[in-house]
Amino acid sequence: MRTGAKIATGVVGAAIVGAAGLGAYNLVDAVADGGSGTRTEAAPVKTGPPSGSETEKTARDFLAAWAAGDMRKAAELTDNAEAATAALTGYRENAHVEKVEFKQGAATGAKVPFSVTAEVVLGKQRSTWTYDSSLAVARGRTSGRPLVDWQPTVVHPELTAGRTLRTDSAPAQVTAVDRDGTELNVTDHPSLASVLPELRKRFGEKAGGEPSVEVRLEGAPAGGASPGAGGQAKALHVVSKGKPGKLRTTLSAAVQRAAEAAVSRHSDASVVAVKPSTGEILAIANAKKTEFNPALSGQTAPGSTMKVVTAAMLLEQGKASPGKPLPCPKNATYGMTFHNVEQSENPGATFAQDFAASCNTAFISLADQVPDGALAAEARDVFGLGLEWKSGIPTSDGKVPADSGAGKAAALIGQGRVQMSPLNMASVAATVRTGSFHQPYLVDPALDGRELARAPRALSPAAARDLRSMMRLTAVSGTGARAMAGLDGEIGAKTGSAEVDGQTSPNGWFTAYRGDVAAAAVVPQGGHGGDSAGPVVAAVLRAG
């Protein structure tokens, strides 16, 4: 018998032709030559778009399995079971959806809209979350079955690749107020844009607030764009609103306004003011409004403002005194050659005059008379620099490495590896004003039980007296006189210009005090500190 020429008895040959465009199912049985068995040929898969009934049934079955919590069954009705399983499981476990119901709409082609009613439960908090979504049905390329074309947007229209849904407690809302009870906001005080969220995060509940519970969209979507403004997670649904608390800070709204106005005159500038008698931070301002806060966390060379710490060390070790002669030559060598600004010199200068004129070479000339670790010890043990400050928000606490050779000499004039922020240098001036270190803080440590850093010892009374007289000389007739003009009372100042590799102009620094207010500022590439940073500090001292 010729195979396929006739249908053998008992063997059925059938051909079922489907609707146009859907292909055909064919079953062909044949008897092999000389044999008595049969062979079944695999039927070709169905092709073309799903029919309307297939689309509606696939969507209905998928949503029913999802609603029943059968994630495996639901995922198998998609063209990417692995991704679907992960997303649907995350919806239940991470978004804490305890129960979900769907209402399927009429299909438009391959697209099926549906509404979602989800019961979100986190602890004792429960809420109903409703939204609309949609899915599309496509035919499987290998199976020919109608399947849900899996996309994360099936779960929620804003859920795209790289993002996740999570239900969690949001930081308690906080109304931050200044030391006198005046509300602080970003509109009036734009430099606090990075500070207020941190306060909310750290002190919300301790300030009497109750956290809200939200369903949030987290993670960066494919392409690197942020999921919400400022890169923050986006709230899609509020399960419970929570209750705001009131947080009293040490800031002064009046001083803060003056600081904001002062830095706004520069494209880049930062300033901090503190209360010397307590360490309370009165103002924090930056010209550049970014998430990074250089006023608190900057780490750059402070230039000659560091001579305040160096002078304290030299006075306490008896290496210098205000009236003792200490020539100021054009150049001095210790591991490398150092010079003064504009190649100035004063062969008949005293130590106080060197300080007031900010003579680099006079300080360098004493490098061989002090041990390698002496400046680092003075900075740490008297001025609290490098200790673990607990201000209530993240800060940089200053770095003064114990160097030798040229590194030691450079550190004496605030160069080399010395790194400071305006907060650090405001604290340095404050320590001179009172004679002892009071760690700066923004929120009363009693609120959360923080233990403030304590310096091992105070300045010796004689060194404190001499240093205040030298800072006053600088403010009245030295390099700080122009900026400090018109300020009366107990005043003192120190200027600085810090050279930075790759910059055409040095960073301008200035630190000073007046009464019970101390402040420090830096103006990157500002040149001479007295001319650039000085007016910023003076404006803050006037307001204080």
C-alpha cells in the first residue's frame, strides 16, 4: 500500500480549518510501509492575533487566578511567567495587599481595561485602594495560546521596569520651629531644603508626630530618571495620614534670613553661625541649593583661619607670645618653600602682628620647634575637631592629620591635608570666645538622649586671653578690619585664603565672633577671605 494514498480502515483523517487568519489544526494518521502501527504528525501552532472571545477569556482567567491568590496559575497565563510571579508576589508581600478584586471592562482589540479594589493592611492600619489598570493579550509565539502580554504596568500603571511597590511607614511629619517658636519652611529659608527632611526622618516620632502609612513607588525606572521629585519615593496611596509633631530647633529665623541673604550675593558660598556659650547652631546657609550641604559637611582646606588653632598650640607650648618678635620674611622653607600673599614681608613683626597680617612664613619658621602630632592633638583635645559630633543631622567634624615634613608645615597654615567646613571653623572661633569647646548642635540632645562630644580639656586661661587679643587686633586693624568695620562689643576675627589645585583663585575663608555669636564662611574661588567671605560673616554677626 502506498503510504498516504488511502485512509486505512480504522484510521481517521481529519482537517479542521479555523476562521480566516487563524490557521488550521490538521491531524494526519498514516500506516508505515510494512507496519501495522500509526504515526501522528505534530499540528502547527495557531498564529495571528487572538480573537475577541480568546482575549476576554484569557483576561478573565488571569484576573480570577490573581484574585484567588494563585500566583502560579496567573503567571502561567502570561508570556513571562518568571517576571509575572515576582511582580504579583511582591504586590502581595511588599505592598501588603491582603485581598484584591477586579472588575473587567470591555476589550478594545487586544487591550482589556480593568478596575482594581485592593485591601492594604500593615499592622493595625487598613485601607481600601482603588485604581484603574489594563492588560493586553497576545498569542504565544511557540505555543499559539492566547496569553497576557506581561508588563509591570499590569499591576499598576505607574509600575515600570526597575520600580517596586512597597507599603511602609513614612517618616512622621514635623513642623520645625526656631528657638523662639517661629515656623521654619523652605520658602522663607531655601537653604534648609536638605535639613528639614533629615530632621523629619530623625526626630518625627520623638517630636510627638505619628508616621503615616503609604503605598509608595520606589526605585529608579529604566533609563535612570527619578521616580519622583528630587529622586524621592512617590506615594500612590495613603493608608493612614499620621500626625505632625512640632520640633524646636536651635536656629534663629532672623539670623537664618541674614545668612540666606548674605550667601545669595555669591554664586557659591556657605556660612554657619553658632552660639559660643552653648554650641547651639543659629544659622546654616548655602548659595547653591543641592542635596549636599557644604556648610555642614564640606571638607576643604581652611587656609589661614587654621592659624587660630596653630596659634593656640604655639601659645600653650610657649613657642610664641603676642608681643614677642617673630620676623615675617618673604619666604620660608620646611620640606618645601612657602611664601606670603603678594610676597609681603615684615622683618620687625611680633607674633600678634604676624597673626593679624596673616603671615604664612612666620608660622612656617616655627615648624621645627613643634612635634609632628602637636597640631593634631591641639585640634582634637582643645577644639574638639575630629571627635564624633552628634549635632542632630550629618556633619563633617574636621580632619587634622599628624603629618611630618612639608605636610606638617602646610597644616600650620591650613593647607595640606587639613579639611574643614564652615561649621567646624565657626566652632573654632566660638571655642576661643569662651575658652572651651561646646559641640555644635541643631536639636536639643535631651530629645533623643544623644551624648555630645566633649574635648578633653579647655584652652589654658593665658592662651585664651592672648588669642582673643590677637583676634581682636585682626578685627580692628588687621586683615579682617574692613569686613568687621562698624561692629562693636567683644569682637575677634581671622581671615584665610586656601589654595586649591586646579583653581585660578584661592577659596576665601573668614571666621569671627561678636558677643555670643560666632560664624564662619567660605566663598569658593573668592580670593582674599577678608574681601569675599568677610562681608558674609559680618552680616550674620550683625543679625545676631
